[in-house]
Amino acid sequence: MSALFAAGLILLALAAAADFLGGRVLRVLRSGPLYLLGAAGSGCLAATGGYALTGRLVTLDIGGWLGDPIPGQRAASLAADRLSGLFLAMAFGAALPISVAFASWAWRQGPRPGRLGASYALALGAVAVVVTARDAFTFLFGWEALTVAFYLLAGGERHRRDRAGAAQITFAFGKLSGAALLIGLLLLATRSHSLLLASYAHVPGGAARTAAQVLLLLGFAIKAGLVPFQIWLPRGYAAAPGPARAIMAGVCVNVAFYGMWRTLALLGRAPGWLVGVVLLLGAMSALLGIAHAAVQNRLSRVIAYSSIENTGLIMIGFGVALTGAAIGNRMLVATGLLAATLQMVAHTAAKSLLFTSAAGLEAGAGGDDLEQLRARARRTPWSGFGLVVGSVTLAGLPPSVGFVSEWFLLESLMQQFRVPGLGYRLVLALAGASVALTAGFAGVTFVRLVGLVVKRNGPVPVPGAPLTYGWSGRAAVLVLSLCCLAISAVTPLEIRVIAAGLSPVMSGGLVMGALKSPWVVQPVFAGFSILSPSWLWLVMPVMLLLVVLFTWAMSGRRLLRVRRVPAWHSATMGVDGLDSYTAFGYANPTRRVLAGVLHTRAEVQEIMLEDPDPDQGAGPPDRPGDPEPEEVAHLRYASDVVEVVEAYLYRPLLRAFLAVVAVAKRLQNGRLDAYLLYMLIALIAVIAVVTALA
């Protein structure tokens, strides 16, 4: 299996090299083979993960690739245990169909500016390195490589100022994340006298261990897009082209959750205040993410903001696990971690599908504005089908995998009565209320999305624009759609796989407590509640058939005599054109309801528009003797929302930083001897601090 592991990394390296060296050949082939190399590499790495899930360690020595090892340290190597195998199988299982769709998309789009293929391969390779790193140096190397890949993916078309700015913000938060991880790992390395990650489990408790745990969780939270570090995520995802968004959101973001799971396995329980912070920030992320997703008018930003919501839901499950670790309840740890992992699987499948389908829809419309995407599902039925399935999954509706994951999450939060201490119970109750609100607004958000895309009347298609994926892209969308639906039918098997993958964190037997019987699941705690997602797959079609037969029997032939009107008319005949519902109009009630969260701003203006005399009919304009059109007063309504975290946190910080920079610039006008004096003073200060600490 080490050979298969190496083959996956080599294929990704070849894909990156082909982008640099392919030249004219790739321009002729439109980069399609490059992404097929990535698909083959992803398949190898997914198979490696599946093999590691069986309990057999897969190792790959890379010491010779990175130079001689540090004296007293082992040579750098990659290794996949069961936890690494779980994330490899999940991430690269999604990367395989995404890469196939990427190849189809690239073939129809033609050559893209920048090195999109190399950035794509670098991102996948970095994910593999992070998930399988055995030492801190290799881990940080992969993490920084992923930061660079995100920067390149978001800023591939640097001639567009919006994408250049998004890439810079993405890179800045990536570096902040890397800095937090670097300091945290250095604290652990100085106490364990080793760079091996496994040695950090033996670091004694104290301020250094707690500080390291906080810094590590901080670094991973930034990459995942947890509030208040989420502002890079919608910009970075929306700026990336086509299916590259699916690679970022559906594959690469999982390294952040892997880091959290691994931190829990190595460092164990966290202080109570940190548990409360994780739960509260998770609740805020879920609610704020879905609130912004519900009012966005661009498809890419709707899906991107819903990623913040999903991050919040996953973090709530992880917070439940941290609560169990803090109070010493291992069953609660298993419940929370299982719920978080199930939510992560749902997020991976749904985000991969939505961004892949969105790329096909946007190609036909020439943009991602929801007004441009009206009726686009009729012209790109495969992408439209994928959008519907992904929306049903993220809305948490049965029989999708999203329904199962949200059920487990809510059940885990309902175990708060088992937790001692009023503080923990209050925080868990707030998190539960946030999940309930989030589920409701998620339904509103994705009903709006599906309703607009399947609307009967849409704009004229963009001439010459490709309308859909090729056969390989359609197959990829179909595979991802089946994953969103079919995984819930085999939830007991999914739980068995997750239990094997979580065994380095906790006993697999505890997670297996979620299986009441071969086809019935429960939230680990026996006798609380049960669910059978497999039976839903049998019962729901039967119930639908019975309803149809009953309706047919009662109505007879009248069932087919329906009044057919254009969709999205709100049951009002003749409403079309400027008076019909728009993406903005449908979201306006949500803006008003969530005004306290979104800080909604509304403005009403009186404007004058020409209104011809209706008595003139449809005759030719400007006939001699016709009266001039009169100007009639109309009202123009405008409404907007505020990115609260950006407006009230980062913008004041940016102004303060720019003020400091302006002051610092004055030092550039000094003399050389003054600069030497500043350096001498700084050196003396450093020596004084080191001497005092010694």
C-alpha cells in the first residue's frame, strides 16, 4: 500500500508539472488530461485511506526528499492510521468525481489564465501531506503549501481587482492560521523535546499545554471559517473559478477538522472556558452564516456563506465532544464526535455537489447572479438536478444524508441534562436553539435557490457559451448526487466506518453504541430515541405512491385537468417582468426578520418615470399630434445588509493599523546613524529580556 500512497502523490506532482511544462499540448487539449491525472491520484489516495481504515498503518518515508533529518530526530515520513484513513477516504473520495468534472469543465472552457491546474494539484497534495504528517515540520510544510494553493486558486485571474483582493485576504488569514499553529506546535515541541506529533500526548499539564491547545484550535478555526475569522471564506470561494470552489470547500477545508480531531486525541480535555467559547462561536457561525446566505444574490456567495453555517454546526458537535471530555463522560464524547463527523460527511458531499453543479450552471448563464440563472435548470438539467439534490441535503430534508447528520446533532445537544453544572447546560441550550433556527432558515434559503433556478421564464442564453458539462462531468454530478442520497440509506454502515476511523480518539465500541440494531440507530445513549434512515428509503416512496393513488381514485381524470401558469408567480395571474419575484424580493422578508443580526438598512426614494397615456394603445410612437408622455411618481426601494464582523471588528482594526503604518513611514526620513541607534536599542532590549528570563 505504500506504493499506492506514493503513486497518488506522484500523479498529483505530475499534474502540477504538466501545467508548467505542457505548454502548447495542454492548450490544444484544454488542460483536460491534467485533471484526469489528479483524478487518478485522488483515487489512489482514497484507496490508501480505505486500507488504513482496516487498522493497517500505511507509511511513506520522505526524508530523502526533504534533505537530511535534524540531528536527534527521525527522518520525515508520512503515515496513515485509522483517523488519517478516514479523512483521506472522505476528502479524496470527493476529489475524484470533482476532478473528473473539472476535466470536462476545462475542456469546454478552454485555457485559463494563471496556473489553475498546478494550484489544484498543489491543494490536493497539501491535503494529503497535512492529514498524514507524523511530525510538526512536515505538518506545517503541508499547511503553508495549502495556504499558497488557496491564494493561487482565489487569485488565478489577477487582472480582476475583486479576485486580487479576495486572494490577498485569503492569504492573510491563511498566514495568521499558520502562525497560530507554529507557535502552538513550538510550545509542545519545547516541552516534549521532539517534533513527532505523537510525543505531544505526553506533555504534562499546565499553562504551556493549555496555551498550545488554544493556539492549535485557533489556527484550525481560522482555516474552517469560524466566526470571527470567516470573512475570507465567501470572498475566497467566490473568487475561485469553476469546480476549484468544490476543491476548496468540499475537500481542503476538512484538514481543519482533522487538526481538531487530532488535537483532541493528543491533548485530551480542554478547560471549561474554552469549551464554552467553542460552542458559542459555533452557534454564532451557524446562525450568521445561514442569515447571510439567505439574502445573497450570487449563487457562489450563497453556497459560500452556507459553508460558514456548516462549519458552525460541525463545531457545535465538536463542542459537545469537548464537553464530554471536560466532565469525564466518554459516551458524551462519542455522541458529539459522531454527530460532528456525520455533519462533516454531509458537508463534504453537498458542498462538492453544489459547487460542481454551480460551475455548469454559470457556464451557460455567463455569470452567477441569481437573476441570470433563472430557468437555467431547463437548459442544463444535469447541473440543475445536482443543485436540487445538494440544496435538499443542506436543508436537512429526508432522505438525504443532511437529515441524518442534523438529527444526530440535535440529539447530542439534547443530552444536556446529563451534564453537571449550570454553565455547561446554558451554553448547550443556546447552541441547540441556534441549530433549530439555522435549520429553519436553511429551508428558506434553499427553497429560494431551487425556485429561482427552475423558474420557467428566464433570460436569453449567452451566445456561444457552453451550456452544460460533457458526459464525464454529468457522470461526476450524478455520482455526487447519489452520495448525498444513498449514504443515508446505509447509515449503519457509515457509522461502522466512522467508528473505525475515530478509534485513535476514543474506543470504537463507544461509537458503535449508536447502532441499536443492524438498521436502527440511536444517539449512543440507549433508550433515548431511535431512527431508521434505511427504512425511510422504503417508507417514503411507498407513502408517496399511496398518496398519488388515493388522489387519482378521488379525482379521476380531473387530476390531470390543472391550470398551468408560469412558476414563481405567487398564485397571481399575469405578474411578469419587473413586477415578478426576484432573488432580491424573495429574500427581503428575511432581511427584515433578521435585521438585528444583519443590521439591515433600507431606503425609499421617490423617482419620476415616463408613463405614456394608456389610451394610446400599442400604436407607433411619436406620431404627430400625440401628447408627450407624462412623468409619474414611483417609489424605489433599496435594502442592504452589513457584514457585522467586518464592519465592527476588522475595519476599525484596519484603520488603526493604517494609522500606525503612517506613523512608521516617518522613520524612513531619518538618517543612517539614527537607524543604527534604533537597532542597538532593540538588541539591548532583547538581551535584557532573555537575561531576565534565564
